[in-house]
Amino acid sequence: MTTTITGPDGQPRCGWCSAAPEFLTYHDTEWGFPVSDDKRLFEKLCLEGFQSGLSWRTILAKRENFRRAFHHFDFYKVADFTQRDVNRLLNDEGIVRHRGKIEATINNAQRARELVDQEGSLAAFIWRYEPDAQQRLEPQSASTSLESIALSKELKKRGWKFVGPTTVYAFMQAMGLLNDHLEACAIRAKVESGRKRFRRPTG
């Protein structure tokens, strides 16, 4: 939805906020604000993978359960999960019980650990793919970009799973690598201010 709605404070918001009551807080306080914390970046990549074929509302409603089940997405801990953990997670009604996605999360934790050893941090690696703001299309007019395709390709090359270009683009939108709030959205300026103050990670 590329039109705005009127929020409870009378200010315009991106239209997708109207799809579920819990979306407004997520939109106003998280979506698009830049993130450099490795655990949060890893969490979002994993949750976007779990969302594949589902709705973000489903995942957002279960997010705290996912955090509990995956040790708050500490990838050093998740990397050591065993078949016993897979079985535990397949029986956890609080999360999406999809064997492929669960096993992919464990695999990706191992790959994240390797990437940190090689690159210094997950954040430093990911932020190399920040799009050029001067070459952006209209907000919310795309589902992939050259940068999301490139990042997806590199992650897959390094052995990551469930990281297709569309999944990666949604991740980039959410983690603030681009400001995809609509021009008229009241939160766009806040996100832009946050991006100007943000110190890009380098290692």
C-alpha cells in the first residue's frame, strides 16, 4: 500500500500500518531506523526467512517466542544447536514449526560466526551494501534492488539459506539501510535524522 493513513495523533503514516493494530508501533519505533547491532541484524534476517510464504503479522506476533526459543538470536549459541534442539523447536507451538527454516537458522548462525571472524562484524559486512540514497526509486515502489541482489548473492555464496533478494530487501528496509517511509509519512523525517546521526560500522 503506497498511500498514507492518518495515525491516532492525526499525522500521516505509511498505509501498511492499517493492516494490523500492532503494526503502528513497529512502524513508528523500529522500521527503517538504522541498526548496527549484530544480534538484531541476525534476528531480522532469520525472521524474514521465517516469514517467507507467510505474513509479517504472523512473525511479529510470535517474535518474543522466537527470541526465547533461539536464545535471543545469539548466533554463537544458536550455532551450537544440535538435533535435540531441532526436535525441541519442531514441538514449540510458539514459533513457526518449519524444519527447513529452523535448520536454516542454525546453519546461518554458523555462517554468521564465520563471517564475524572474517569481516570483524556482521554489521560492517552488511552496511557495505547500503544503497546510494541519491539513486533511490520512489519509496515502497520496489521489492528488490541491485544491492539486495548483490547481498543475497554474497550471503548464498558464503553458505547462508533463505536469503533471497526479496527477503534481503525487506531486511534492508527494516534495518535502516534505506529510508523507505513514504515522503508524506510523519516518521520519514525521524528516520532520516537517525540515519544522519548513525555511525556506519567499519569492523
